[in-house]
Amino acid sequence: MSDSLTVSPARSTEPPGISGGILGRLGATMAGRSRLVVGVWLVLLVALGSAAPSVFDSLAGAGWQANGSESVRVRELAQQHFGGNSSAAVQVVVHSDAYTVDSPQVQQALEEIGTVFEGDSRFGEVIAPQPGMSISPDGHTGILIAGANASTDDMVKAVDEHKEALTAVSGDGIDVYPTGASALWSDFNKANHDAMIKAELFSWPVTLAIMVLAFGSMVAAGLPLLLTLAGLIASAGGLVLLNQVTPISVWAMNFAMMFALALGIDYALFIVARFRDALTTAPNSRAAVAETMDTAGKAVVLSGLTVLVSLSAVLIVPAPAVRTMAVGIMFAVTFVLLATMTLLPAALGALGSKVNAGALPYAKRQQHRSPRFEAWGKLLHDKPWPFAIGALLVLIALSVPVVGLKVAMPSIQVVPDDAPVRQGYELVQAQMGEGAPGMIQIIAPTGEATQVAEAARTVDGISMVTPAQPATDGSGLVMMQALPDVDPSDERMGDILDDLRDTMPADALAGGAPAENLDLQDALDKYLPIIVGIILVLGFALLLIALQAPLIAVLGTVVSLLSTAAAFGVARLIFQDGHSAGLLGFTPQGFLDGWGPVFFFAMIFAIAMDYTVFLLATAKEHYEHSGDPEIAQVDGMAHSGRVIFAAAAVMVAVFFTFALAEPLPPKEMGIILGVAVMLDAFAVRLVLLPVLLRLTGHAAWWSPAWLRKVLPSISFAHH
């Protein structure tokens, strides 16, 4: 290794060996001004980091609705004209085995509960338990309603602040449980937050261990983690600031944490591995950075763009929580990408050959070109068909169950058994009927009240309709509640709601918490095919621009779709059919959570294309040098196989740690994404895609002359 590698890049203004494109020159600039770049990032991280600790307290807790839907209109009318008695209202269940609701003891408890709500402008009218409406037939359970006088997000925060005071009223044989949609999101967000933090803490040491094994050097292994930490801090602080402009779901940070860790390590692995290889031939560390960014840097940028494009498709769904989850990941990916393009080259330029410091004995003999993956690439080249058929059979077999996949919005089972909202929910069901926690709210003109009530009572599945309550402001509207005879998460609930809306007069509107869930599910189902189409088209377009080769761009997109289908097939077997539910510690709901297909498809496809870009960009680089498809396939595998394997191992470890979470949604997220990465990296990128390169030969890289004229010129070879 040249002695010049030990020279500080900051002293050498024009080192020899620097050439290449924009990214190469950018990398050299960052490496030559490493102190300035690190200083700017420190200022940025201190500024954003000051806001980061409050991220989980600051972000919004709700937003699970279909904007513009009938159920959202009902909620708005209820808050405007009926003292806030909407789906966002807080329902406080009061139960006593010893006393009835009209006893002095329970009345005293109800007064204390009312006192908790006094003085907080977010709560509207407080409605005491009413006979025949919110008192159980035996008189031992009553529901006090505190109206919602604020947005759904503010109501969740209000419950966060007051639920301890509410549950503290319990005692002397009286139990108090805050319930309703706002309380549900309050309890669930807390359980989800605790689970995510626990999973993150567990995943970091596992990740570090994998990184040390992959790099064989403590310094090289630590760089990706530092890069990821910078991305996490920046995105957390950025989301808190963005939340001042528009409400951002707390779930956005959960996903951002997961993706910043997974993709940050992915990108840094690819860059650091290539830099270590470039050090062996480049005249100095700055030139090595330039070569790295001119080759691997392009693949990282294209991968990041693919992730951002895939997630941007989700923004068309008219649901604030879904949109802001996408925004959260896009924020994290953007900051990680910026750090990979600026901070990482600066750190590598400053470290130079010291990047190999703290190397383990075996790593001193380790080359960037892996002999094991070279041998694997040759085996795939010599015997492509058995491996192609085997990989296809596995992926197709796992994809078949997708046909019977069912989706629905989460049930009460997503919160722990001991959560107050679940205890109150189950108590209301036991005392007042299976559908009592999911009453359908009906708002109609006063003159049509009788007609609406009679029509609602004829609907199969509606067991009772409460008397019409006039609006408090004389607006000429009435509200009544329809009691379904099924659990709010029962699949028959959708038919009941549809029949109710079809049967009632046109001026009558049906809403309430279960209706909001169903309207959101309808919106997600409606937009899923559109989102899938957008992602496939844009994913193909980016691959085509990157590789300048239509055939391999098509094949790369198709195999990504195949691994995505296989992951959803596994999701159905586990979360819908309940296979391994006991082992994983959950009770199956009989369906996958409704936002899963839209969101997981975007994330899985983004990750799949991530690996596709890494493998094919490396293969294209060797094809540009040699013009030989065999060399491109074998050398592409030899130079990227270890990185893809290590990156996949890290991602699987990160995602599977979320399988340890108690709440079901993080468990779904971790297992589905973990399975997707495992299938995609090991069955597709390390088997099927190299085999396709072997079988297509020169045709994989062919491009018609007219297309080359249209597309921007992108080369992965360093000149």
C-alpha cells in the first residue's frame, strides 16, 4: 500500500488520480474538506438533536381516517353541533359489582371523573350515563362521555395527559376505564413506542456484531453505525419541526428509526467496502474516495431515489397517518443519503488506511473480491437451470397464499390485555352486547328522524337504535346511535354499514369509529392497485435510466415483484391463518392490518430494488470494462455478494427484533419485512438475478441506439 495513503487529505489540494463524474468530484471535495464537513454536520445535529428527544411526545397520535369520507363528515358534524359527541370523544366506563350506577358511591365517582375534564378546553360537553343508551341492563355499568372539542390528534394527547387521573378514580369496589378511539390510540401508541425502543436497543448490538464479522475491523464496522445515528438524529429533529407545520403521525418516527438503521447500514456497507478496495490501487485516500463515489456512490444515489420514489406513491392515499408514515421514512432516507454523500466521504478521507484499524486476524487477508462469492457466481454460471427452477419454485409456492389474503383495520387485540382501553372495551361488550363498543352514529335532519330510525331498524345486523337527540345549537339536526350485533372488527360489519347507508334516506349520514375504519379500508383498497402501478412503472424507469438496458430493467422489476408477493404469502400464513402464532406470542386476528398491503408493498419493493441496484450496478461496471457477460455476472457477484449478504443479514436482524414486540402491528412489520429481505437477498439477488444474467448474456445489457440517445449517459465504471 502506498505511503501516500497516510498523508492527511486536507494538506493535499490537488492530489493525483482524481477523475470521474460529478459524484467522484463531490467525494473528493468532501474528503479534502473533512473538518469543515464534519463541523457542519455537528452543527446540524446539535440543532436538530435538541428537538429530537421530544419526538415521541410531540408527534401526532391519530390521523387514521379517509379524508373526505362520509364518516369523517359525521365526526365533524358531531363536534360542531352535538357537544363533541363524536368518534373522538372520550368514553369512560364505570363498573361496580357491588353498586349500581345510580348509587351515591358511583355518582361520586362520576363527579370526580367530570372534575378531571373541567378546565381543559379540548373536552366538550360531558354527558352522564343515560338509561337505555349508556347504562347496562343490570345497572352496574355506565359510560360517561366527554365530548371532543379538538382535533383527533389533540384528543389523543388529552387522553395521554388525563388517563392516569381518570384511572385513579378507581377504588372501593368501583373500576374506571377510559375507552373510545382516542383512548385506544393513546394506549396503543404507548405500547408501540415501548416496543420500538426495546427492539432498537436490542438490534444495535446484534447489528454491530454482524458488521464486525462482515468488515473484520472495528473502525470500518463503526462507520455505518455512526452514519445511521446521524441520520436518525437529523430525521427525528426534522420531524418535530415539520410537525409544527402539519401534524405528523408518531408512527412516522417508528418507521424512520427502522429504515434509517437498515438503509444507513446498507449504503455505508457498500461505500466502505468499495473504499477499502480502492485504497489498494489509488495513490491516496482522497483519490480512493473519488473512485468510490464515482462507482458505488452512483448505486447508492439510485437506490435512495428508488426508495423515495416508491414511498412517494403512498402520498396519494387520502389518510394523514399513512401519508405521514411515508414522509417519516422519506425524511430518514433523505438524511441518510445526504450523510452518505457528504459525511461518510469526509470521514473516509480523514481516516485513509486507518479505516482498517482494529482489524481481526482473518480480515487482514480479506479482499474486496470475495473468492467464495466468485466461486458461487461460477457455479451459477455453469449450472443455471437447477438454481433458477429451485428459486422460482420456492417463490411461487410462497406467493400462492396471497390469493386468499384478507385485510381489515386493527382490532382491539392490537393493545395489550392489561391496557385500560381493552379492559373497558371487553367490559362494555360483556355488559351491553358484542357491538356496543362500535356504535354507528347517525346524523339526519330533524324532519326525517322518524323515517331514518325506522329504516335503520330494518337493517339486518342492527339490534337497536337509540332515540333521536336534537343538536345543542338548534341547527335542525338529530343524532341517534345504531347498535350492531357483531364486534366492530367482524368482517360482517362492512355489509351492515353498507346496508344501513343504502337503506336510509339520502340526507342521513352514518359514521362513528367502526365506520371510519371501514371507510379508510375502502380508500386503501381503492388506491392499492394505483400505488402498485406507479411504483412498478417508476421503479422500472429508474432501473432503465441507471442501467441503460431495457431487458435487465424489466427482469429486475419483475423479480422484485415476485419476492414481494412471496413475503405477503408468508404474511397470510402467519398473521391470518395463525401458523407459528404460539411461537411468536400473538393471537391471530384472522386478517392482516389494513394499511399493510399499501405500505409494506412500497417498503418491500423499495428494499428489493435497493439490492437490485447494488448487484446490477456492480455487474454493469464490470461489463463496461470487459464487454463480457460472463465476467460481468461472476465479477459482479464476487464484488457485491459479500456486501449484499452482510447488508441483508443486518436488515433481517433489525426487522426480526421487532417480532419480539408485544403489540401486533410492529410484530407484523418486523416479520413481513424480515421475511421479504431474506427471500429477496438470498433467493432473488444471490440466485435468481445472477442466473438471469447468465441466461440472457449480452442481451441483458443491450440497448437500442434510439434509447441511448434519449436516456442520460450514466456509467458505473471509474475513468
